[in-house]
Amino acid sequence: MSNTLQRILIVVESGEIRISDHGYDELSEDNIFAREVIVGIREAIVIEDYPYYPKGPCVLVLQRDGASKPIHVVWGIPRNADSPAVVVAAYRPDPDKWTNDFLRRKR
């Protein structure tokens, strides 16, 4: 597990969670419930880790919704802060752009 995801899990467990405007838009577009994303982080698998992203450390993870369908979620923590954990983006990955396990981009 990445250090970024470990930090985010600690913050999520404390209840300090925020969903960005962009995150809300994507949740709505793909019919994903915020609760599924928040609860699902416990089983998240890291796809890409961006510990030095300019806006703050973030990580792209694979999660599952209540029906076990794949969801990609970008979680982050604002730069120079310890919280909140922010859902930056969440979407259903396009099978044409991702490998069958949804962990790697197709080339």
C-alpha cells in the first residue's frame, strides 16, 4: 500500500472527508453513491500514486460499488495540510481503455 493511501485512510477513518465539485459531478454522471466510495476505500487497490502532486498528494485507486462493479477514484489531501481526504474524481472505467482487471491503461 502506498504512503499516500495510508494517510488518506487515516483521515477517512476520522470522518474528515470532502467531495470536490468535480467529484460530485462525476459521481452523479456515473450513478455512483458517495457512501459507496467512502466505505469502499477500505478495499482500495492503488493504480497510480502521486505523492508530490502540486495541489497535494493524491492516489488513483480501484474500488467496487455495492454491486461489485469497478470504480476508479482519485483521493487526495490538500497541499500543506493533514486533512480533509478529498474525493477529487470518481468514475466507472471504460473497458476499452483499461486492462480486464482495470489496473492498467491499455496502450
